[in-house]
Amino acid sequence: MKVVPNFFRSVGMSLFFLGSALFLFTVLNNWLGFASAPWLSGAFWRVYLFFAVSGILLYILITFRRKNGD
């Protein structure tokens, strides 16, 4: 039954990378001002940072959880 933990690990890593990329993109947009999309405004960087932290925590909790025999 390794399908479920592997699925959640991949979801965690996807959230982490997506949140990190969007956070960096938003910070660069605030510095350089290359787009005027509302989802790239300064208020959304907290949401993207939350996604990145949640994703890495999900990955860590699934990867390093205790097994029944340990």
C-alpha cells in the first residue's frame, strides 16, 4: 500500500515547488513591475509562502513518519 504515501509525497513536493515559484515570481514582479495581474500583487505573496511551507511540511511528515515496527 505504498501508493497513498507516494501520492501525498508528490502532492507535497508539487505544492512546495509551485508555491516557491509563484512566491519568487510575485517578488520579482513587485521589484520590476513587469505584469499588472491581480494574482501577482503584493498581497498574494503570503498565500504562496503558505503553500510552500504546507507542501514541505506534508512531504516531511509523510517521508519521515514512524513505521509500526520502529
